[in-house]
Amino acid sequence: MKNLMMQDQHAFQNLVEEYQSCFLTMAYKFTNNYTEAEDLCQEIFIKVYGALPSFKGQSQLSTWLYRIAVNRCLDWKRRTKPGLFQMVNISEISPGLKTNRSTEDEVIYKEKQEFIHKTVYSLKDKYKTIVILYHFNGLSYKEISEVLSLPVKTIETRLYRARKQIKDKLVRQGYGGEVVEVQGI
């Protein structure tokens, strides 16, 4: 930790390796564009590196890092004009993912995955952020509460409402609203 605070290159590289996947996933969920997500992830780490000397240790390092990442993602969204929705095949981002599904089942599965990702992308930021942190980054309610500086009950309520919105859209789309495993969770 001391080496990290002094902006030691090796310590920072270890930090990047530990959090890069989580932050890239988060950035992708906000940008819905893999190239933009890579750029945003790089911006996150540049911001982290510059802010390291100001880390006071009043929270866990991970909480502090996620707070920076979420804020950079929200800043990106505010400064970016809404454009055309771009879908990236998840299997292109994560090559090597193998399934035991038939070709027809695979097509249906991919369509459902794309619809779910599009639905998460379309949520209001206050819901989307919590869904991303909980389902895609694996943070607990308490950790999300600390990252966003919100009460745990607010996190629970917003996650419930977000899930309901996603389920309602699934039902309207004809997917039935059953529990769906989202690739990346």
C-alpha cells in the first residue's frame, strides 16, 4: 500500500491487473461500445494514478477505486451525446466461451443476451450503476452503498426496481421474464 501511495510503477501495474477486468466491464456497460470502454477504462486508471497521493485510507481501497470508476463512467455519459446504439457480440469480447447449446438455442440465447444488455444500457443511471456494480462486478449491497454514498436500503430498492424494469421489458419482448443468466455475471 505504501508503495502504491508513492505511485510506484510496479505496485500500480499490480493494481491495474487486479481491477482492469472489472472496470472494463463496467465501462462497457455504460458505453455499450468496446473501443469506447477501453478508452474509458484507461481514463479511469489515469485518474486513479493521479489521485493516489490523496487517498486517506478512510475507506477500503476497493471502495475508493470503484467510486472513481463510477464517477468517470457517469462523467463520460454526461459529456457524450447519445448516438446510435452499437451492439458488440459478447463472444467476440470473451473468445473461448463454449456452450453446449444447439445452433438454434445459441441464436436465441445470444438474442436474449443482447436484449438484456440493451435493456441494462437503457436504464436510468441511478439503476444502471447499481445493476452493473452488483451483477457484473459482484459488489455487495454494503460495498455499493459505500461506493455511491447511499443507504443500503436505497441500494436494495433501486436494484429491485431495476430488476423489475428488466423483467417487464423481457415479458413485453416475449422472453417470458423468467430468471435469465446474463453472460458476465
